[in-house]
Amino acid sequence: MEYKKITSPAEKNIALVAHDNLKTTLTKWCAQHREALSAHQLFATGTSGTYVEKESGLSVTKLISGPLGGDQQIGSRISEGQIDLLIFFWDPFEPMPHDPDVKALLRIAAVWNIPVACNRSTADMLITSSLMAASYVREVPDYERYLEARKR
């Protein structure tokens, strides 16, 4: 696979997801970083987005609930270049009925080379990074070139 460089803008599209046991952690984190997050566009699975909006006052584009397909909606937006960063507080101690969806979302984030925070410490590092308020160049798969090569 060949790669191309794309630029994530200074105003990032950030996806927010949290498993049930960590929704409070996510909402507190968002409230703590409200000022920094307000400079970006926020997207979230349905329940997580509702909690974040209610507790932090931030504006969030809410997709459907994770177990009903919200994880896949975020994954689709990542692969279409519409999400620049994923904050996904997942619970390593609680088995999830939609575990394959969770793994698929994390895989897509890795394939498209977007920053991912799976816990509060990493999320703190990302949100306070000087790169958050600046454009950022990253390498992503050059899918168009791949398809053209396959036609030959």
C-alpha cells in the first residue's frame, strides 16, 4: 500500500465515545477541557454525546448509540477523512456485546493514522499538545492509487 499526506486542520473534528462505566469519566474530562474542546467540532455516539452536552454545555453532533451502530458511523467518518481524532474511553474490565464493533473502530483509526486516546491520561496529553491548535500533516493509505493499480 502506498501512502499520501493529508493535512488535518487546526479546527479538528473530534469523535467522543465512552462505554457505560466510563461515561461519567468522559463527561468530567470534557467539562475539564471545555475551553480547548470548544475550538473544535465534536461528534459522539448517541448516549455519550447526550451526556457530554448536558454536563459540559459543549455542542455535540450526536450519532446513534454505539451498540446500535454508532461505532460504525464514527468508523465510516474516519475512513472518509471526516474525523481527525478519537477519544474513546473503553472499559477493559467489562465485556461488551458489541466488542467486534469496538475492535473494528480501533482498527479503522489505526489504518487511517488518526490519534486515539483510550484513557484519560492519553486524552490529557492529546488535548494539551501544541498540535491540537495547529494543522497537522499525517500519512494515510492512498486508496485511489491502490484501486488504479489493481485495474492494470
